[in-house]
Amino acid sequence: MKLSTKGRYGLRAVFEIGLKYGEEPVSIKTISENQGISENYLEQLFKNLRKEGIVKSTRGAKGGYELTKHPSLIKVSDVMNALEGSSKILECIDDGSCSREKYCPTRIIWLKVQKSIDDVMDTTTIQDIIDDYMKNNTGGK
Amino acid sequence: MKLSTKGRYGLRAVFEIGLKYGEEPVSIKTISENQGISENYLEQLFKNLRKEGIVKSTRGAKGGYELTKHPSLIKVSDVMNALEGSSKILECIDDGSCSREKYCPTRIIWLKVQKSIDDVMDTTTIQDIIDDYMKNNTGGK
DNA sequence: AGAAAGTTGAGTAAAATACTCAGAATTGAG
DNA sequence: CTCAATTCTGAGTATTTTACTCAACTTTCT
Ligand code: FES
Ligand code: FES
């Protein structure tokens, strides 16, 4: 059960944009340099982030990406859903999607695991990540 | 972030064996029939479960697999580790395994997610799964 | 006009997943 | 003792997913 680079890279990228929220658009080139992720790949990730309305773009010189909403309104789960399609650990989890559902002995476990993941991702926002980052890179000597 | 069939099938298989704990070994054939999993594939899964000491085997007629310990002593995480190699959602999680670790803005999120998953898998045992199954298939009408 | 961006769709290499298969080894039952 | 039941093992493979790359095009700023 591994988290793919889509999710990992994507969240770092969104964080990067969040840092400049309310200031200026951030270009793919900048993100690529700061986070060490290929420009080509970032393009793909942003295609999805844009489609899901998490970022908006400005073309042309001085263009780039910005968050559509305040960082405190964007949950980690939003980003994950946009990038990984869904943050479900398995298909069977949705009611009615599995023929064994009714008598499946292990279903309850996966539901619990899923819930615990959702709890974290739904209650953490980009702002939280930014705050945490600020604390660690200024507060402490 | 999907759970592979190794983990899903494997836990169902271990549950099946757990039902007969203290009674008789359960053959791959039986599990295959009850859980609808290919015999060939189950062999592969049991190769790992055995290596990690979760099950023990008896060859020959009337042979099969049994749990090495009481179901209440086998955690879901034990089974997952045996089957999926590790239940870590990413490599970076281990201290020192990632060069970005120190200033990585998203690391803390993944650590939280990991912890919440571990909490569930470490505190749920095969016995819990069995109990739950029994409740749902006898208690109710 | 020209450079700096984003936009899009297609394509691909590598890795992981999800199996299959054949045959050898072991054991219990008759 | 023999045979059928069963595990054991290593190798092989098809499919899917991941993780990208690339090229051409559009938009916008200066
Ligand atoms: S709910 Fe689908 S196999 Fe358990
Ligand atoms: S800790 Fe490795 S990229 Fe964040």
C-alpha cells in the first residue's frame, strides 16, 4: 500500500503555491527548481489539480498557478482526490460494489483503516502544512 | 494508494484458518473454495505467511495450514507485513531515508496518516475479526 | 514581435501486481 | 507399500499502474 509520487509530489507543489497565496502566481519552472520535480511531470499533475478546481492558471509571461481558495480551505484530501483519483484503499469499500460485502469478514477492518486515513486527510489543510513549515523554519533557532 | 490483493486475499485466508484454530489444519483447496481465490495464488501467499511464522503447515493427506499462535495474538499488521513486505505508505517515512527529511513540508502529514493506519492494524487481531464475523452471522436472526 | 508561460494529447519505459505452472517432496490412509 | 492428498518452490508471464517524456499549440505580457 504505497502512496504514489502523484500524491507526494502534488502536495509539495500545492504547498509551494500556497506559500505565495495572495501574492503572485508561481510557475511550473519555479516549483520544479524548488522541489526537484520534472517540469514535464508537474504539467500532468497540474492538469488534474486545475480540473478539480484546486488551482487556477494565468498564461503568458509572469503567469503561473495560484490556489483558487485560501489555503485553510483546501484539505489534503482534496488534493489527493484530484491527483490519485480517489483516496480509497480499495474498491469494495463503497457500499454495493462487492458481492461479498454482506458476509465479508475483513470488510470492517478496511472500513476502519479507511476512516482513520480520511480523518487525518480531511482535517488537515494546506494552511496547516504552511504553519507547520513556518514554525520549524523560523521559530526554532 | 491501493491495498493489493495480497493483503486483502491474505487476510481473508488467515481468517479462514483462524476459524479452525485448535481443531484441524485447513487446506489450500478449502480456502480456495470458501473464499474464491485461486489455489496457485494462495500457495504464493502462504509461502510468505509461513516464512514470517504466522502459519505452520502439515504436508500430506489431511494436511493444511494452522495458525502458529492463538488468533488473539496475531495482529492484522503482522499479516500485512508478511504479505506486503511492509505497511509503510512511503519510504521517506523512516528517519534518515530521505534527503529532504529535515525541511520537507509534507512529511508530517504522511507520518500522521501512517500512524493512524498503524493504530488500527496494530490493535486489531484475527480474533477480533472472528468475533465480529460470529456476531453478524449468528446473533442476528 | 517575441519570450514566457500554460494546455493538451499521445506516447513510452520501467516497475509492480496478480497471477499460472510444473514438478518435487512429504505424509497419512488403506 | 503404495497411492492420493497436500505442501513446497522456483520460474515464468500477462496485465496494469506508475512515472514519466515530448511536441505542438495557445495565451498573455512587455
Ligand atoms: S467487501 Fe469486498 S471482499 Fe470484502
Ligand atoms: S520526507 Fe522525503 S520528500 Fe518529504
